[in-house]
Amino acid sequence: MVSTSEKFLLDANTLMAASRFFYAYDLVPSFWEIWNANLQAERIRLPYLN
């Protein structure tokens, strides 16, 4: 089980592979709702490059 204090840094490929091969936006919207909730709660972070 994941502790609520743990944070994860994921790259863009994580999202691209999920949307293309496993969790299409229109087929599994709940997956993307969970992603969004975790992003908003800052449990998942995406790197920002200048």
C-alpha cells in the first residue's frame, strides 16, 4: 500500500503509453479522473522542462 506522504515523478511517456495502448480516454474515463485527482492532490508530479 502506498503511504499518503509518498510522491511519484512520472514522465510524459507514462501518459502517452496509457492513452494509446491501455486506457483510451473514451473507454476508461475513470482512470483519467483518478489521474487528475492525484495530480491535483500533488501525489503525482510531472516534470516541467524549460
